[in-house]
Amino acid sequence: MTDRLPGFSTLAVHAGAQPDPTTGARATPIYQTTSFVFNDADHAASLFGLQAFGNIYTRIGNPTQAVLEERIAALEGGTAALAVASGHAAQVVVLQQLLMPGDEFIAARKLYGGSINQFSHAFKSFGWNVVWADPDDAGSFERAVTPHTKAIFIESIANPAGSITDIEAIAAVARKAGVPLIVDNTLATPYLIRPIDHGADIVVHSLTKFLGGHGNSLGGVIVDAGTFDWSKDNKYPMLSEPRPEYHGIRIQETFGNFAFAIACRVLGLRDLGPAISPFNAFMILTGIETLPLRMAKHCENARAVAEFLSGHPAVAAVNYSGLAGNPYNNLARKYAPKGAGAVFTFSLKGGYEAGVNLVSNLKLFSHLANVGDTRSLVIHPASTTHSQLDDAAKVKSGAAPDVVRLSIGIEDKEDLIADLEQALGA
Amino acid sequence: MNHDNYDDNYIRGILNNVKSIAMVGASPVNVRPSYFAFKYLAQRGYDMIPVNPGHVGKNLLDKPFVASLADIGRPVDMVDIFRNSTHIMPVVEEALRLDPLPKVIWMQLGARDDAAAARAEAAGIKVVMNRCPKIEYGRLSSEISWMGVNSRTLSSKRAPMPTQGMRLSLNRTSVGGGETAASDRAAKNKTDVT
Ligand SMILES: Cc1ncc(COP(=O)(O)O)c(C=O)c1O
């Protein structure tokens, strides 16, 4: 007989954690240390050679971080994970394993503005060339595939407009092209969408948002689905070829279906250096324990606020995929039946001016550049997160000049609606 | 037996019950996966026997190499085959000539030969393919969690600090996830291309 399998909320509390072997501490301790002593020279050599399980130095891994990693891997249904300093660091580390200078990757045009910048400018100087495609048209990804394509990158729920991506359609393109599909699942969290179940090979997150959930710690994570065969046609030498820095070990041959997560740690994190602090790992881990409760409340509040705004005379349009009639409503029902997330945009009949006024009149919503906090947040993307894009790109990424973005918190929804009502009327 | 996905209880039963393991294809080169799997299993208290005709006369961590399974000269519980899929069948045939038969034939990560597995199973031998016993032991004991790997197990018990030669408890609660749509898809994709 197979055992009964624990559910999502049980995993959110328990996965990866167990009482501390030395002290019995039940909460995961913050191992605030740079380094770990070796038993003897042989132990040290085995750890450095990737032959033994254990800790060396916090730039490579740390026990508090390891609990966070296993917990997220369990929630996403992956084989392993690597936590890093930020969502952006996760993206660099992932692509460093996959691309060599001169290679290409295809990315959805609707992405967090910071990712659009990172891909267009920072990565260009590494010789990694981004090719943009339209997440509402899987065919546009297929047409963008060339012999140099090494990966496809999308967001499950896209920032800022909250649109839902047809992950399975784009996964089919990736499979046909023989490249991994990377899904940024930051705005959905595994509570709403588990991209691996829909064909993703790699999932990344900014832990800074809903997973940490309290607006107090930066972090990022990479989850390995264990689904991609890295050795098939030698397209991914970081994984399939002998590594000179580890005496000729082949990462995939040695680590099997969690080889990608190991490559990210021992070739990416070790050499690029964006380690997460043990303290941040602890804060985010504590946040994740209440993820299911918070996400349910975030979604319930977001829907109430979206409904209120849709009926308000000053509002021109509300882009919340959870509302009937929204172009993404069918995809939302399919991919995120528990709720369409809590980040969305709306536009005001009064245009740019009205948007600026609204932001300054709000008393409970905080005007800042983040999402996924317990607190409700507001921002005008065109003048902030997406300000470096030209006007056409702003419109294409869902950040037109008259658009205001909300991230709905877990306060009482009546208070959020009252605050918007007074600010819209002022 | 579904050789695409093993139930944790199947693997747990094997690793809890076998005591001696003959490793065919064990390498004395300390950067080969067979070397460090051998070393780890020895550290976890298994009675390890290195089998490799190319290294007879040498020792692997103080254990003398033997040329073949027949040369071991005593019963072994498990034969762990560190060879490519194309070299599996002759080793299984050799194992089937042992008396008594081994209880388990284990084929290393990347190695799979369904015909050889069927012959071993017909003789009452348990078979595991395309898995690493070090990884599975580390996973079920959660020792592997230090590397961010999903052990797919839970426990609210305080575990002892592992020391040299110590067997760890493998009896944590399994949480599944080894048989997700994703892993099925990956297994299918692999069989599709070969
Ligand atoms: C969808 C998405 N991905 C990635 C990031 C980048 O994450 P971080 O700020 O943790 O580097 C963000 C941050 O806003 C985001 O919203």
C-alpha cells in the first residue's frame, strides 16, 4: 500500500524542515555563519569534489537556505531548488548554465519591467541575445526559434497587467525545439499555479514577493523540474561535458534528474556569488508557512477590489483576469482556478493626470515599487518600473501611460475599497 | 514493477534489508561517480565488494578488487551495476548463475535494460534501474537535503548527527512527487527517443 500523501498546506509548513539534530530546536535555526568546519582532510576533499553531502561555505549553501530550497521544491513539485539573493540573481544564474556568448533565448514581451531591462541590456553585454515573442500567441515563439535558441522564458501571471500565459501551448513549442521552458512563477506562487505540472522545465521566483510575503526580505529561487535531458545533443555543455573545475565530473551523469539545480549551485552561485543571507532565508521560510492562507485572502480581496473598480464611473477599464469578460478569464479558470492573483492594472478616464492624483490621494495603499506584500500597494508603472521602456514597448508590456498597478494586500477588503473610493472622488 | 517510477517503500525496503553490495564497474579513480557511491555506501555501513577485472590486485578503500561476481566466493545481497545500458545483460546473466542468487539487482543512474530486468525478475530478484543508491539513501534519510534536493519525505523527529559507519533511518513519511505528471512525461520522452 502506498502511504497517504500530505497536502499543500502541510508541505508549506513542514517540507525540508525537521528538529535541529544538535539542539532539538523546532523552528529552523538561522545558521548565521560564513563557514563550516571539516571533520578531516578527506572530508574536506570529498565536499569540495562534490562527493559528499554537507556544508562548506555560505556562498555555496547554508542549512537555513537548504530548508527553504527543499520547501519550495516540494511546493512546486520539482526535484531540487537553489535559493539566491534575488529574483534577478536567479535569472542570471539560470541563463549562465544554458547560454554561451552568441546564443539566443526567446522571452515573452509581457514581463516585469526589470526583467525586460536585464534581458535587453545587461545580458546583451554577456553576448546572450534575447528575442521577444508575444505570450498571447504561441506561434510567435515557434517562429522565433533558430539553431542558436537555448531557452524560452515566460511569466505564468505577467507583471504588471496580471495576464495569464498559456503555459502548455508554449511548453509544446519548447519541447519541439528541444529547449527548456523557464517560467517565472512569482506572481502566481505554487499555491495558484504549478508550472511544472503544465510542462515547465525550470521555475524561477522572486521570493521577495508573495512567497516571503511580508515585504521585508529579498530573495530568489530556481526550481529544477528534473524533466529535461541535458545530454541529448550536447547543446548544454555546462551540464553534459566534463567540468575542469571539478576534476572532470559531468554534472548530469553524476546528479541525474536534479543536475540543473546542482549546476546552478556549483557553477553559477559559487562563481557569480549572489548568495542569499541565512537571515533572509529564515524570514522567507517563515512567510511560506502561511502562504496558502495569505494567497486565498489576497485573491479574495483582489477580486472584491476589481469588482468595485469595474463599477466606478471614473474608471475606464480594469485588467483583472479573474473577472468574467476579461480576455484572460478562460486561461485564469484553467490555470489558476483558486484565484487569479492579486496584482492587476486599471486605467482611469482622466488619463495620466488622474492616475498621478489617485496615487497621491490614497491613505492606506502605499506608493512603492514592489508587489506581494501583506500591505496593499500602488504604483504608476509608466513613470517607475517600466519607465526605461519606450512608449510602444510600454503599451506592449501592459504599462501604458494611463495605467495604474495595484498589489492587493490582506487587510479588510472594505477598508481597501473605502480608500480607493475616497481617492477616486477627491 | 513499474520501472519508470518506484514507490518509496520499494526502495526503502531494499536499502533497509541488504547488507552486502557487489559493485560491478567500481572505479579506483576518485572523481568517478562509482568511486564516491562506493565510498558513501561503505560509510553508511554496507559491506562493499568492488568488482572490476581491470583492477584486480588493487584495493578500493581497503577492499580488494575481484574480477567477476563468481570470484566473490560468498553470497551477496545486491549487485549494483555501474555499466552502460549496453553492458547490462552479460552482468545480469552472470548474477543469475550465482548460488545463492542475489536478492536485488540495481542498475545505476542512466542505465536501463528492460529485457535483462525481466529475466532477473523471473528468477525472483528485485530490480531497480536508472537510480543511484547513494542518492536514494541520501534522499530517504534526508541527508541529501543539505543540497536543496527534494527528499520527498517529512519527519517531525529529531535525527541524530550522522557519524562514520552509521546507518540512518530511512523510515520518514513519504510525500510523493516522484510520480508527478512531469516525471511521467520525462520518462516517456526518454523512451520515445531511444
Ligand atoms: C515577476 C517578477 N520577476 C522577477 C522580479 C525580480 O525580483 P527581485 O526584485 O527579487 O530581484 C520581480 C520583481 O519585481 C518580479 O515582479
